[in-house]
Amino acid sequence: KAGVTQTPRYLIKTRGQQVTLSCSPISGHRSVSWYQQTPGQGLQFLFEYFSETQRNKGNFPGRFSGRQFSNSRSEMNVSTLELGDSALYLCASSLAPVTSGTSTDTQYFGPGTRLTVL
Amino acid sequence: GQQVMQIPQYQHVQEGEDFTTYCNSSTTLSNIQWYKQRPGGHPVFLIQLVKSGEVKKQKRLTFQFGEAKKNSSLHITATQTTDVGTYFCAGPGRGGGSYIPTFGRGTSLIVHP
């Protein structure tokens, strides 16, 4: 079974631009979560999508948005890029939602997209 | 929001020595997960603990969940160079009124041959 794939793997943008990242989950997985990983803040939850609906959102500004398509593929968009948005953006897929009450389904991470903002 | 604290931040060991990383939460966790991220790689799920006092083993790795379900540990016996990486714990933390996956900052293990 193919793993989680993310495109592109590397991206260089300048301040003020916007960017769209793509994630294809493991076949059969309906939940896709997005994370930002930086040396300073570690791994932080951005949002989760399940059945095309955003279930939860972490503590990030509205410049960070996402969506999920009927085939469970997901995209996240960052508008008006800032230098501090430079990070590794990871998506993870799971069968069930990871923000379902107190349960946490196993997440499978993709290789990530390395975004550099100049 | 809730934080999951993890110590130490770094750990240097000689190959063959043991290694332990600790994870602590200010509130009770319903479950805790452990992940490993190799340098330049992505987090890979290792295990999930759910029960109070639970102990699980995977070859040289031993995972424990505290009786109060507020702390957890990962112990590696006789480290090998293949164990190099950052080990993260994660639990369902409260954020904005709902539960969101909350990761510790990770412990980076460096094994010297």
C-alpha cells in the first residue's frame, strides 16, 4: 500500500506571496491533518480534515487555510507569506479522525514540504 | 492550551549504552503515542499506550505509561547507531475547547560508535 505523498517536496517563496501544498493520504484513509515543524516551536497541529470538513484548527492565523476533496486528497494554503512561515509542513493521514474526543487514531506522516520564505 | 513536556532535549550516548526519554503532561492523558523521526525524515509511529501503568516492549524499546496517566517514558536498551533520531511523545491536548494532537518537543538521540 502506498504511503502518504506530499508535493512539492521543496519550495522557495518570497514574503507576501502565497503557496499551496498538496497531500495525498494512504488509500482508504479519510482523515488528513497538517502540521508545521520548526526548530523553535517543534511540531504544531494546524488543522484536520475529515470527509471534506475541517474538524479542528490549531492556534494559527487565518492566513493558514486548507481544504479536502472528495477523494480525501488535501491542500493547505498560506497567504501573505512571512519569514516566520519557513518550516517543514507535514501532513498525516489516518482512518479515523485524530481529534475525536479523547481518542487518537494512528497517524501516518508524509515526507513533508520544506518551505523557505525569503 | 495544554503542553506536553519532554526531557532531555538532547542525549549523547556511546553505542551499547541505554537511553531514556521522559514525557510529562500537566493533565491526565487518555492515551499517549510515541514517534521516531530520523534526521531529514518524517515522524514514524512507534506505539500507543492507553491503560494506566501500561508497559509495552518492542525488541530493545520499552514504553511505559504512568499510573496517573500524566507521564510516559521510552527506554532503549543497548543503543545502536540505527537508533539515532528524535523521539516524540504526543497526546490529545486541549486547545481552543477541543482536543488536538499535542507533541512534545522531542529528544534527539545521538549515538557515538
